[in-house]
Amino acid sequence: MSASLHSSENAEPNLTPMLDMVFQLVTFFMLVINFQAASLDMSLKLPVIGSARPADKGAEELLVLNVNKNGKVMMYGNEQDPAAFVKNEGKEARFKLELSGKKVKKGEELPTLVVVRADLGTPFELLNKVLTECQNEGFRKFALRAMSKAEGS
């Protein structure tokens, strides 16, 4: 009798099913996380427009530029120089195209859609500098974002 009591004290639970379930949950959440929402700077106060429509869901790649009142690009809460940031993004876009077998030189049109989210208080002169930098780097497709009256209320 003491032998059966002794063996039950040393019994350890089988953790394999629990670890398998944790791995599956981590994998699931990694697949469904929305990285696009992380690139939006929610501290910007967008201009309000009556006829704003939702963003088109296209197959092309997006570059989201959050421009603050000082004309700087906000990325994950950090101010960055627009010229350097756009130049770096242009290099990256051309590199991705080269990997897919397409050769694009600097200044040629890139297939990336640039989504500009400028603060309501951003002077046009500073916003125009950002857009000009994008055009010089080869970005030609633009979408300006604003809030609808319903969102602004």
C-alpha cells in the first residue's frame, strides 16, 4: 500500500496539450493583428469634410504619412524629417520591386499609394514640401485623408 501512495506523490502533469494550445493561440493572434492601424497617428486632428468616403481596399502597397502641424512625419510617436523618411521609403519600395524582378530607377513611378494624413493646423506650404519630396522619390499616387462630419462630432 505504501508503494502506490509513493508513486502518486511523484506524478507530474502532462503539459504538452497546454503548450500546444498556447502555441496555437499565439499563432492565431500573430496572424490576425492589424499592423496598418499601428502606423496611424491618432493624435492628429484631421480636417473635417462633408463628403469623405472610406479608403479603397486595393491590392497595391500603402505608405501612410502622418504629417503634424510642424510639417514633420510622425511614425510611431516619433517626429522624423520628411525628406529623409520619404527617401528611405523610396529605397525600400525599389528594393521590394527588384526582389520581385522589376527594375525601377530613382525618380521613376513607384506603384505605392501614399496616404497623407495631415493635421488640421498644418500649413499648406509644409504639406506641399512633403508631397514634393514624395514626387521626387517616385511616388505619384496620393490619397488625402479627412474625417467625415459624423466622425468629427
